[in-house]
Amino acid sequence: MKTGLAAKLGKDEQKGKFPYMRPKDAATLLILDRDGGSTRVLMGRRHMGHTFMPGKFVFPGGRVDPADSRIAAAGDYHPVVSEKLSRDLKGPRTAARVRALALAAIRETYEEAGLFIGRKAAADQTLRLGKGFEAFAERGILPDLEPIRFIARAITPPNRSRRFDTRFLAVFADAVADRLESGLGPSGELEDIAWLTLDEAKAMDELPMITRQVLSDLQARLGTDPELKPESSLPFYFYKAGDFQKVML
């Protein structure tokens, strides 16, 4: 019987008889609101119609689309963030692929939560951003990578129905340039969207174990590094030799 980290993180997606599949690049975005004294994070419940983790509370995010690598941005990553995101890439190691990680998270945050992460373009600037970012162009908003912080990475173990190499990214709420009045995203993928304190989020039953672990890691880091400095180390969770491993990047 597995104990400790392996038992906790393997609880959500039990091993099955699935052929080997290479993990797909994915990214999720934690939007942190520091107003009011306690840090709150935006989360939503995955629609019950989803095959992967239906009904679970998660951060907005998803897999990287090919078009994400071709989207223009107002600013680039901090150099240290870019370097850490470039480590141990499975497959081609290109700047466009690394940029696509945050752009995917920004796109999914709009689609799922109706929030635009970026900067307003000049009034006389006409934007043509590409697939998935049409709403940004209509509102004159350029996605922005500069405020992005890298806080965790996790790879789904083998023998699962879905596998992702997920980068957990974070921004503070002042990076939100605009939002849909409905308070929801157009995709309908997330329901019951709410701003929760970290303690409230960790206390929910409908929480994937890796999400709970990332929240705990984030809470500990904010205690000593409230600005999430790019130079600070971050956890990388992966499966090796029958057990979950954790290394710091």
C-alpha cells in the first residue's frame, strides 16, 4: 500500500489498462486577489459532462493549442520564469512553445471564467491576434506574459485515460484588464465560479489532490515570498519507479 505523497496524489485518477501516451502540454492559471487582507484565488467547478475530473473544483486552464504559439503579446516572461519553463521539455524546445504555455492559460481563463489577462492596446491600434483571442482583439486587449509567475509543475502518471504535463502559473488580480459582465466564460466548462481564500479552497471535498497540494505549496510560499519572486524555487511532481517524486526547480 502506498503512503504519503504517492497515496495522496494518485487518489483522483486510478491506474487503468490504458496504452502509453505522451503527456500533452497544459497550463492552468491561479489569479490571486490580495484585497481585503486575505489572498483569494479564482476557482470553478468542472461541468459534470466532462470525462476528465467531472465535478471537481479547479483553476481555469487546459491543454495548449497549436495556435497559442503564434499569438502576439504585450510583454514577455521574466527571464527566470522563461528559463524555468524551458527546463526538461518533452519534445521540441523552442521559445514559441514556452510562450504558448502562458498564452494557453490566458486563453482558457477567458473561455472558462470570462477574464482578460493583459494590457489595453493604444486606442488607434488595430489588433489581429488569431484563433482563440478574437474577443481580446475586439476589446483592444493584448495578452501579457510579463506578470506571469511559475509556481508548480505536475505530470499525470502513466496508465491513465488522460495525461498532461501541467504548468501551474499565477498572476495577481491587477493583471485583469477586463471581464465579461456575466461573471462566466463563454465555453460553459466551469460552473459555480468563486473567489475563495486558500483555506476555503483547501477545505473543499470536490478538489483534486494535486490541486490541494499546489494550494498548500502556494500558501507556504506566500508566507515567505508574498510577491512570488521569479527566482524562488517551485515544486515539480512526477511519477517514477512506482511512486510520485517531488523536486524543486
